[in-house]
Amino acid sequence: GVINDEGDIDLIGGTSISIVPDDAADTITINSTLVVPAETDPIWRAAEPNYANLGQNEIITGNWDNTANPWADNEVADNLTINGGTINNTPIGAGIPFTGAFTTLSSNNGLTVTAGGASITGGLNNNLGGITNAGNITGATQIVVDTMTIDGGSITDTTGAISFGDENLTTTGNITGNQILFDNSILNAEEWSTSANDIVLDPAGGNVLPGSDSADSLGAIGIEWLNLYVDNVVAGGMTMSGDLDMSSNLILNIGNINTDFTVSG
């Protein structure tokens, strides 16, 4: 039958009201709102291990705990919206606590990863904002960017070399290093030399040095110096194919003119 009551039904301690359908096909319908005060700490029980599905338009306020029978995937709506709430202990998309699995993760206002060894594995694509991190951003293979701007910082390499491809390196400041390599040339604080050891500029000693002793020439046939201005010429030997024109005196210090001085031609 039907029970109609316009007031309250008070239960004496230790008693309960049981509503049991007499047939499995029967249903229990509540046409209005069923309210259970929060201070009573209610517990919902079912004789079977499965809870009946709620209708699509029910509104539940407060906490809905289902510790005995955790919600299965088919019991949660595919388009579930959580507005202003949190899910504790297990991140959204996780199979087990402290892990997360997403096909696509999208954030309109930023993504924050807290400290404690946390990391983001994978790629950051189409990033229209910025990555802010007080620590290190590490790429196990490579980090690729179209344009990189360093504002007040520096690029430091502690393990290998920083390589630039077929690009031009332009700076309005200084390029500083213990040794700087330009193709076949080496530039360091003491000298400038080439890999073939043809010439060494020695700014510290004020000299232009050959790559090895008595093995290199200054100039070449067809690529000759026009004039050579020196205060003194000290040579172990001198060979000339042209004329020696002098505007002053030629002084020769010869030990024995008969044996040490030879003129031919």
C-alpha cells in the first residue's frame, strides 16, 4: 500500500525502518528529497555487493563514500565534471597512487609540478607561454627550440662541447675562452696558430714564430712581401735572387776573408 505522513517519523534508539520489495521486479520510488543530517554520520548499506545506479538528475551534497565497493569504470560517467573539488590520495587518471596516466593533458592557466623529485616525461609541444623553473630543465636526448633568449644568464657546459650548425654567431660583447677553435685555427690567450703549424702569433713575447725550427718560410713564390723593415737582421744564411740595394754602409764581420767570404757571378 501507500504510507502518507505529513510530519516526522521518530525512531526509538536501536530501531530501524526496513522497506523491502516483495518482488525483485518491484521498485522503491522517492518522489521528493531524502535528507540525512550530516551529524548522524549515515552509512548506506546494500544486501548485495552492488549499489543500484542513481538516476541522471540526482544531486548529492556532502561526501559520498564507497569504501567497501570502489567505483568501477562503468559506474562513472564518461563526461564527468568536477567543479571546485579535489580527488585526494590518487591523482586523476592514475591506476595506482602517486602515478598518473593521460592521453592528453591540457591546462589553460599553467601546469605546476611541485618539488620532491617530480618530473615531466615526454614532450612539450605548441607551448605559447613560458616554462618557469628554479632548478634544471633536463633533456635526456635533446631540447629543441626555435629561438632561445637568455636574459641576464649564461650557457654553461660541464661535460662536452656546445656545437652550432651552419649558422652565424653574432655578439655585441666578447667571446671568451681558454682556447677557441676556428676551423683549422686555434686562438688562446698566449698565441694564435693553425692546425698545420704554419705560423704562430705570440702576443706575449711580441714575436711571429714559425711552426717549427728552420722549416717554414715567411711568404712564398708569387705571394711575396713588398718591403721588410727591420732594425737588425740576424741570419744563419741568406740567399738572394735579386739585387741588394742599400742606402747606407754594408758592414760585414768576417772571420777570415779568404775562406769565409765568397762572391760568385
